[in-house]
Amino acid sequence: MVRAVRWRVGPAGARGVVLVLHGGQVASTAPARPWQPAAVRMRGFVGPLARATAGADVAVGLVRYRYRGWNAERADPARDVVEALDAVVAELGPVPVVLLGHSMGGRAALRCAGHPAVTGVVALAPWCPPQEAAEQLAGRALVTLHGDRDKVTDPAETRDFAVRARAAGARVAGFEVAGADHAMLRRSRDWHLAAAGLSAALLGVGSAPDEVTRAFAVRGSDRAGLRIALPRGRRGVSCGVPKER
């Protein structure tokens, strides 16, 4: 059993995995607990993920952190994600993994994208400091979603990181979530359905939207396809996401 992962959709016979990574704090060595708001926030993605990947033998798990904070050079959540990825490979073999991370969890997902098991990252309002390396995303797929009213992490820094990742050889697309804040409380249903559908598409379950396919084809340091408007309400993102809750 993988200690570093709390499974929500069981891994038995899984041919793909989505690991969900919650946010946290810049610095804290207080224990991370599943009832803390950052962790609770990500539970809302589990049901849409399960529906978007139904019948495809995809396991869905929440990564357990030891501490609430990133903690400078220690990058504690990234270490926990690597442990979780290693444990998934040990249990399930070389199955493809998509990392779905919010805020600090988004930074951890990006930092760990070079792990051999990782095929793609869906980063929600990720924390992307200007010095954050992007070369590890070469050969991977990256989709970012960021609210235009986010006052905690900077949408412009997310786009700058996406450009660096694209220049390093990643397939990259980005969505702008109009009217949304960092906590993803505004337009929460749109966040849930889009993230689920995109994660499924990166595992080959369903297809990515045409805008994403076009953005993935862009190379170099071009910024095209990094501010795709996320549709509102029932339209969702057309990539295999169920339209009903």
C-alpha cells in the first residue's frame, strides 16, 4: 500500500494515475492534515476526475504532505511528491501519471515533472517564482489555469513559466479563468470540470480541446495559446468532461 497517497479511486489494475496536490504555505513545519482548508479544497476535484476517467482504469489519489510549508530550499512538498511517484511505480509499474496541483501543489507538480512516470501536469493557479526551473518539463505536456483576479500567485509569472517550459521542449497551453480568484471559489464548477477533463485528456482518455491542440503545436518562446478563455457554465471544456455533476 502506498503510504504517501490517499487513494480516492482505487489503484487495482490501474493503467493510469492522477495525483492531486493541494496548496500550503510559504514556510511552515506544522504537520499537514487532511482537514486543513488547502487540502479540503482539492477534494472537490475527485468526483469530476472519477467521472471524466470512468471505465478507463485510472486511479485517483491525494498526495500526503508531511508539512504545510514549502520551506525554501527544502521544498518539502516536492520531496513528498517524489516519494509518492516512486511508490506508485513500485506498486503499479510504469503507468503514466498526471499531476494536478493547486498553488504550492502546482509548484510541486512542476518541480517533479521530470520524474519518469509523469506524462503531464495540470497546474491550477501555480506558484511560479521567476527563478523556478522549467527544463524538467521537456517532453511532457503542461496545461495551466489561472484566475485573472488572483492576488496570491501571479498569473503573469505563470505565463512566464509556461514560456520557459515551452522553450525547453514541453507541449504547453494555458487558460485564463475570468473573474476567478486564487481559492477557486468563484467559478468552482468550471475549475473542477476543466481540470478533470484536461487531466483525463493528458492520459489519453477523451480528447483535448482544439485550442489546446493548437497551443501544444507552438514551439520556442512564442506566447500563443497561453491565455485561452475558459468557457463559463455548462459549456465547460470539451475534452471528455461530463456536463452534469
